[in-house]
Amino acid sequence: MTSSYFSDYNVAPQILSPPSRALIVGAHPDDIEFGSGGTLAKWADAGTSLIFVILTDGSKGSWDPSVSPKDLAILRESEQIQAAKVLSQTAEVEFMRCVDGELKHESTQVSRVCELIRKHRPGILIGHDPWKRYRLHPDHRNAGFIVTDALVAARDPLYLPDLGRSHRPETLLLFEADEPNYVEELSPRNLAVKANALLQHASQHKSSMEIDQESNDGVANFISATLEHAKRVGETAGYQYGENFRLISDT
């Protein structure tokens, strides 16, 4: 599991109610589960409809140089669908299929996400924090800016008027936050569902999840690391477990 940035910060005092609908945008298959899987599992149990938007095809997500990028992209779409279904049987997944590693923050991508926001009309929009310092992967950074720009476009009726009726999400949550100010309290059940969803991304076990394929304890160690990560986050807000975000309510 990739390391995360932790610091002292002021937690937003509000507690979010599960929205009727949430739209979550990730750069690659598995990003959404890593960043917000526990929160989404909790909200799905409360009746929230989940819409996943995956911006790239994940075709470069392997350490094996012999893997066919085309075949990997097909496999990762299948894994993402399975992971979304673990979080919610009614989850919808939209694939934009931009080339992995080449995602651009440009008007075409902003317009496509704007259209999806207007189509699905989420109460809460979730995406990457584009302002995270020392971020190396350009897809994560650009995905965050695509989401923030699309939100602004979607909310104002004179922006892109041919892409549907304007819609303003009530709240924006940014995962992988550089300066988190909100923690969603999670239960062991929420985290078990999150871990199970992540494990559906079998092509990423060795790389993103650091699961030792030669060890019988590989999956157990990953689940333990997921719990420990959530425990450290939860403690910053006085919870047993949690996921943190940058919460922006002035959308």
C-alpha cells in the first residue's frame, strides 16, 4: 500500500449525511477504492447510489513488461466493475478510456465530466486532490483539476449549455488530500468491504497493494495494513477508524 501524508489539522465540524447519489472520479481503476472505498461502502449501506467515473484505461498499470497494454486495459475494466459491485450491487461505472499515463487537463475531458455531473446530478462529488504536494503521477494531478473544473462548468447554466441542465453538487470531497479537514467515521465492516473491493483488482496485487504472491499471508497482511491506515486516520478525529478528505462545501 502506498504511504500517505499525515499531519495535525483541524477537522471540519460537520458530519456529512449519506447523499442520495454520489459521483466519484478516479484516474485509474482502483484509485476510487483506495481513496474512498470505506466511505462508499458505508453510504451504499445507507442507500446512496454510486456512480464511478474512471478516466484512463489503466493500460500501463503493471510491472511486467511482457503484458499487453490492450489486454491489461480489458482486464482492469473487468476488475473495476467487480470492485464497484462489491461496494454496491447497484453501482454504475462510466469508462472514459483515456490512455493511462497520458491524461490531459483539457477542455475535452472537462466537458465529458461536466456532462456526467449534469446527467447523474450527485449530491456529493468525489475526486483526487490536485493540489497535493510532491505528487509524481500526472494522471492523479490532472484528474483532480478535471473534476474541479467540471464542477464549476456543471453548476453554471451558461457554461456548456448543450450538455444538459446545470447542476451544483452540495459538497466536493477530495481524497489523497494534502491538507485534509474532514474524516468520515468508518466501522470494521466498512473497511472489510473496502479491502474486498480492492482485492478484486488482482492485476494490482503485487504493485499497488504490495501483496507478496509467494506468501500465504500476503492478503492477510494487506487487510491488516488497510485497517492500520484507517486507524491512524480515524484517531485524528477521535474515531476508531476513518478516511480523510479535503471537504469543500462552497461549491
